Amino acid sequence: MARTPQKSLFTADLIVPAIGDAFRKLDPRELIRNPVMFTTAVVAVLLTVLLIAGHDGLAAGFKIQLVLWLWLTVLFGTFAEALAEGRGKAQAASLRATKADLIAKRLRGDGFEEVPASALRVGDVVLVETGDLIPSDGEVVAGVASVNEAAITGESAPVIREAGGDRSAVTAGTRVISDRIQVRVTVNPGQGFLDRMIALVEGAERQKTPNEIALTILLVGLTIIFLIAVGTIPSFASYAGGSIPISMLAALFITLIPTTIAALLSAIGIAGMDRLVRFNVLAKSGRAVEAAGDIDVLLLDKTGTITIGDRQATEFRPVGGTDVGELAEAALLASLADETPEGRSIVVLAREQFGLDTSALPEGAQVIPFTAQTRISGVDTGGRVIQKGAVQAILKANPGAGATTAATELRRITDEIARAGGTPLAVAVDGRLLGAIFLKDIVKAGIRERFGELRAMGIRTVMITGDNPLTAASIAAEAGVDDFLAEATPEDKLELIRKEQQGGRLVAMCGDGTNDAPALAQADVGVAMNTGTQAAREAGNMVDLDSDPTKLIEVVGLGKQLLMTRGALTTFSVANDVAKYFAIIPAMFVALYPGLGVLNVMGLSGPESAILSAIVFNALIIPLLVPLALKGVAYRPMGAGPLLARNLAVYGLGGLVAPFIGIKLIDLAVTGLGLA
């Protein structure tokens, strides 16, 4: 599996632009999307005005420090988001370079005209030859070619793209390295796969997920509660015969509200999608990433997903006393004009096993083209007619052969091939049955072990295929899936997904064909293979650029990591705020209520030192947690109970202890330097 190399968080080419972006994000129209940080900025503005006015009885030096650290708190929050976006912008820049200045050979009549890719429209057909970059997303309508998709997937190995089937989709910016194809454009300028990918990795289209919205509402609620609490303090101070300066109250309010998680919330979400991109998976929404962390059932299309996708000829099985060499020669002649992967594999097998060197059809031979109605192809050499096709189609086309012992033997062989997970093709010459060709679906290497990992994570795997139950059972056993659905139609796939969802389970679907599109759209997480059709890629909410269905293991792990990171830092932030409350309130009000002195367990020097130390700690804790927010909490498969216990032990306890230690150390420094 290819992974995009991870850029270090603290390199100059990331930090310098992020600093500039952090200042640009101070725009109120940007800040308002984060209510807690917007509130912090409003308080910073208020204290700045009070500093200039200078009428609240506090020393100017102390107020300057408060204002400085409040603005730093806001900047650290915007910097965290900007740094998270920075890695995406770096990748977006390389993608833009991929699609820049593409020239298309748009077909016109018997020739073509060269036009900029930006001039192409849906329905245009372009010619792409060896060495050319594909100018737009589209479908191959003629020809077959090897395409280098390294610019998109990071993989140097070329892939085959051909007209028809589920390998016809091509992406702008990839390069044809052999042969030529004609591509029908399926998107207008600015709407292609690369354009959407650029927007997504930059964060421009990242919307808040339901979990983020819920957490934002919680943070706003806590902010309002602390606003009310702080608003009541002047009355208590007045009752005790004293007063609290507005600047102190405003600073106290900021130390108590959940600025830590509010500052990091957006960065966590952006970083989660960025980690997916580095695994060569493009998520179209943060909602899909979160849903992946809770998947219960994974449905996988067989062809092109569990299997390589191209059935390969592996054996010739003669019947009725026919020599296997005769069968191989007839199969080769019937397949010379067959440009499908199956047809080419038959030619290769006949040449490798029997040394047949026939490379062209006899002069005057007529090709019998395959049609969906006959399900037969072959060749008429003038002296004999060679047919190749589905067993039932061959028997139907040759009624006299159906009652022979060869036909009985052929049916037996057909059942054996089906039970072995293969597909049989029958071969006949002039109505006489010669035997069958064993076409085998090749299961992708290592996939059984990967499905074992999914099972260990509590995810049930179900293979969906249009094959008969015998073939499906064999492939399912070889691949190691938990269950299978045979002879499945698009309607069957939809029904299965809805049934699982009605049972309260979250369903993921992997697929690559047009017939998978409805199921991909219905699933909670629809992962489309990049080798698949345009319809499949449009329907899914994720696209796997490596076309590896077992990549869902990483997708699930990253989804869980995103949820764990957000939960862990929220736990830390809430515990952090509770600890700050008990750390600084006694020190601030001990002059008004001497009895609070026994609660000043930290021995803070005084009200001004306590509030300044808390503000400094409140600001510094944000950049200290940025690496954890961007890298994520390490995912370890475990149940909800142990996970909650671990979060409380590590991040809850850490959130309680850190403020006591940090604020005390800062208080010693502030007092020693005479800053308060």
C-alpha cells in the first residue's frame, strides 16, 4: 500500500505560512465559526480598550501582560488550525501542478484539434496517445492502454484502462504510457476529481460533523455557564466590602472557559482527513471519517475488489476423448480476435503450455463477434466453425450435442469448476464439444489475513457477487469473508444494506462498478475503488486511490483515532478547567474571604500572580497539545469500557494534575521576575 510521506509538523515551509494564516484567521468572519475563540478575542479587545483607557486601578504593566497573553491564546488557536491545513495545502499545490496546462486532442470528424483542457465540456471525446496526459476525467470509449497514475496514487506500477467493464474511468493528470485510447469527458472544467481533491485537502470544503457540532454546543454552554458565574462575582465582592477590577474578571472568565479543546477542535478534524489522504484515501466529508470509526459490517463487491477483476485462464479440460492439445489450439484460434483480458489469457495459456505459435487467424477467416444475446464468440475459418462461450449458450447453439456423453461430461466438469470458484467456458468445433476452459477469479494476495484483522476489530465482512452460489462459496472460503450474497442484483445489495442499518448497524460498502453505485450511496461509508467507474466514484463518500478494499482497516483505525483524539483532548480540557478553578479562585479571593486561605493549597503569591499565571498556562497549553491533536492518539483495539477508563486515567488525571504543576511553576517565575 502506498502512503504519502508525512511532512514533519515543525519545518519552516509549514510553520512560516501557518503563522501568516494565523493572523489572517483573526478576521471576525473566520473567528465566529469557533464561538469560544471568538469570545476570547472579544475579551482581548475589551482588555485592550481598558488598557488604553487606564481607569480600572490595575498597573499598566500587569494589564499589558494580560492583553498580550490573551491575544496569544487566540493566535495559538488559529495557528493550530492553520498548521493542520498547511500539510493539505502543500499536497494541493503538487496536485495543481499535475493538472496545469493540460492540452487535449479533441476529436473532430476524421481528425482532432488541440485545445486547452479548460475548453473541454461534458460529452467531448478526446484522443490520448502514448506519452500524453489525460486532460479531463472521463470514460474510455475505445481502445485499451496502460496508464501511469503515480501522480494520483503514488504507485509507479501502471494500470490497464479499457473501454467497457469496470476499468474504464480515467482521471485528469494521469499519463498514458502505451497504446492509445479515446476518452469521453464526463465533467466540466473545475468539477473533476482532482479539483475536488484539491479543495478537500485544503480544507475549503470541510464541513463540521455532527459530533463537532454537538461538542461546539457543549463548549458554548460551558462558556455561558462560566459567564454567568463570573458575572455574579462583583456582587459577592461588594457584599464583602471589596471590588474586583473588570480586567481581572475578564481574565478569570477566559481561564475558566474551555479554550483548550475549542482551539484544537478544528485542527483535530482537519488532521483526521489529512491522515486519510496520506493513506491514499480521499474522504469527501469529515462525517464519513467519523462513521468509519464505528463500522459494524463491511460489504465488498467480489470482482475487482476481493479478486483482481480479470478472470484468467488456468486450465483446459477436454471431454469425449478429445486431445487436450486440440482443445487448446481451438481455444487459441477462437480467442485471437478477443481483446478482453479473459481472451488474452486464453491465448497466453495455450502458447505457454503447448508451445502454439499461431499469432494470426488463417487468411479469409471470419470472426464471430460476442453479443449479449448469443453469449458466444469464435471464428469461421471456412473449413470449420470454432465457438467459445458460456456452457449453456454453446449447448443451445448446438442442439445435437446436448444429448451426447460429451455433454454429460461437460456438465460434470462445469460443476467442478464452479465448486472450485472458477467460471467455465465451453469450446465446440462444428457442433462437436471439445471441452471447457477453466477461468479463475484470482483472489488478491494477503486478503485473507486482512479480513482476519477486520474480524478481530469486530467487523463482519460480507462478499457480494453475481456469481452462482457454488462459485461464490468457493471464493468466500478462499478470501476468508464471514458471509456472502450470491447472484446479487443492485436491488439485492440495497436491500441487504437497509436490513443491516435497520438493525442498528453502521455499514460500509466497497465497490468499483456502476452497478455498485446505489449501494455505495446508501451505505454509511461508501468506499469506491479508484480503478472503478465514474458512477461508483461519484456515489461513494470515500475514494481509495490504491483500489485496495482491505484499506478499510486503516480507514476504520483512522476513524477511531479521530474519535479517540477528540474524546481524549476534550477529557483533558474539561479536567484542566476544573483544576484551574480550584487552583486560582482561593488565591484571588483570599483578601476578601480570609477563610479561603486554607484552600490555597498551591500557595500562590496573590490575586494578580494567580490570574496572570493561569492566563499564561492557558495560552501555553494549546501549542503544547498541537502535536497530539495533529498526529492523533494512538489507536489500540479495545472495548468502550476499557477505552473510557484509559482516557480518564491518562487524560482526565493528566488534565487535573497539569494545571496545578504548571500554574505553580509559572507563579514562581512571575513572582521571582516581579511581573505581578
